[in-house]
Amino acid sequence: MNNVPPLDLARQYKLIGEDVSAAVLGVLASGRYIGGSHVETFEQQFGAYVGVSNCVGCNSGTDALYLALRALEIGSGDEVITTPFTFIATAEVITAVGATPVFVDIDAQTFNLDINKLEAAITNKTKAILPVHLFGQPVDMSAVMGIAQSHGLAVIEDCAQATGAQWGSSRVGSIGHIGCFSFFPTKNLGACGDGGAITTNDPAIAAKVRMLREHGMKARYYHEETGINSRLDAVQAAILQIKLRHLDTWNAQRSSVAKRYQELLGLVPGIVTPQETVGGRSVWNQYTIRIPTNYVPTQEPGKEGDGKQSTSLPVTYRDQVRSKLQQLGVSSMVYYPLPLHLQPVYKHLGYQPGSLPVSEQACYEVLALPMFPEISVVEQEQVVYGLKDCL
Ligand SMILES: *Cc1c(COP(=O)(O)O)cnc(C)c1O
């Protein structure tokens, strides 16, 4: 039997390779490599896709989040509420602008921010809520916007894993004040390198991001603020234009893959499968199951018994299943092994093991199965039958 990879971008390239190569060669021949019509056209097309009046490209999803916080003038002394169960970039940018991340626990079912715990985390320093549509599953944006409005807070959506996902009839990235997207190759709309964008219906925010992404400059060589260099490359914009045409098809294929996993895994006892939130439509960037473990928050992850800092985490039942599965040729992934509130980098914030128990338990239990639009039925069966053998 062949190995099943967690994802396989080469298969996608086979399908669209000719168009992509032609687009890249077109940019190379044009002599216009920074800015220009490829970037502008992509910004228009992507804004229209998301359903907003403004889109500004930038160098990565991380920069999109950073620029969003800067555009809202969030900085030193401010607090931003977010989830501890996400990629580090989400919180890293809050720290980078000088503000403090305030972590709120997640919902066990969706892995997203627990809406019922949001309000208690709001203080007079809170400036924004930064929900993450994790694994492609939209956050309950009606609830988030309701709470934000009643407290006068901004909402920045981290849409890095959820391009195309919907809450009600709206695409994510069009509901909060700013949407932040990543075009990292493994995301639903991935470039052939780094890339990102912000989306907004507020032209003033868009103008400010445009200024900040280009050294804080409006008129050439006159600098109004300390900015950065964060542009979307013309080559990547040309590639993204082509891939955007296929995005809905690929997302629909991911949805079929998820449905098939759901059917096949129904026969496997002892695991918990992901469910789509009522009112939302996931785009399945990941298909993440849980392998239940008895979690006792005693030992601080990242610490040995003697108190020395270590990078080793306790081995859970999930880890044992994962290595057995690997021996059967099935590659799975763990997103994420350690929640952000217990990361060494956030030690100074003073969170203890047990302070956000739902996130901590998720870190012990989650296993992301191979998920990409082109995965075959035979491969999915290999994953599921393999898993059955390992449990
Ligand atoms: C990938 C990712 C980012 C960062 O995007 P980059 O383009 O890699 O900088 C931010 N947030 C989440 C949730 C992500 O998955």
C-alpha cells in the first residue's frame, strides 16, 4: 500500500500547472514585479469573493493580523481577547504591537472561542476581539458581533484557515471590522510562497493598511507613521488569481471528503468526530478528530519533573495512536500540542495548567487526519481502517 500524506500540493499543481506556469511567465515578461495590475486585480477579485468593498494584499497572514491591529491603533496598555487554541501568529501580533493577549477558553465541540465565556474577559482595557475560524469552521459571528457592539469593541477575524467559509449567508472576513487572510501554501487558497490580505468595508482602514504596508508612506518618500515592508508579490497575485477560480470547487471537494470520513468513522468506536456548527459552513482546512484521554492538569507542559524547562510534552494515548498509524503509512498531524497560554513565551502572563482546561484537553486529544481536495476514496479507507487497527 502507498503512504497517505497529510496533504499533497503536487497533485493540485498537476491539475492547474499549465495555467500557473503561463501566469508566472507573464509576470516575468512584464518586468513589473512589485505592485502593478496583477496585485490590483487580485485585490479586487478577492474582495468581491469575500463580499467586501476593500481588500489590501500583504506579505503573509501574520502581517495581515499585525497591520489590522496597527490600523485600529491598538498598542501598549490595550488588551485583545483571543483563543489559546490556534497558531502562534494570532497572539504573536498582539504582543508585537505592544498589547496584551487575553485568552478565553474554547468550546469542546467546535474548537473555537467559547462565546459564553467572552463577556467575562472584557475589561476597561479591552480594545478588540480576535476570533479565529479554526480548521475552516466559522465562529458564531452573530454572537461575537453582538457582544462587541454592546461593549464598543473592534472585531478582527483571523480567517487564515477559513477562506470561503460562511457564517449564515456571509463569508468570513466580511462580518467583523477587518478580516485577515493567509495564502500560505497549505491554506484553502494557497500561493506558491507567502502571501496574505486584509478585507474590510471601511475605506479608512483599508487606506491606513495600504500606508502601513508600504513604510507608512502616502506620498512617495513622505512617511506619516512607522510602517513596514509587507507587499503581496506580483507573481503570487497572478497565481492566486488562477487558484481563486477553483476555490469553491476545492472547498466543495473538502466538504465531500469530510462527509466520507464522517460515514466511515461512524463505525469506529472510541473517537469523537468533528461536527459542523449550526448556522455555519466549514471549508475543512483540517479534519480533526479527538481521541479521548484522561486529562489531569497537574504537570506543567514544557517542564520536566525537576522543574527544568524542556520542549518535551507528556506522551498521550493520541501520540501512541499517531505513531502506530504512521507505521501503517498514514501521516496525521497534531494541531496544536500546547495551548498558547502555557507556551514559554507567555509565561509572564501567569496562566497555570488548568486555567483554560478545555483548550488543554484538546491539545492532548486532537489528531488531524489527511485532508486535501484530491485525496482518493481508497486513501480515506486506508486512513480509517488503519485508525481502527491502532485504537
Ligand atoms: C497560518 C495562520 C496564520 C499566519 O499566516 P502566515 O501566512 O503563515 O503568516 C495566522 N493564523 C492562523 C490561525 C493560521 O493558521
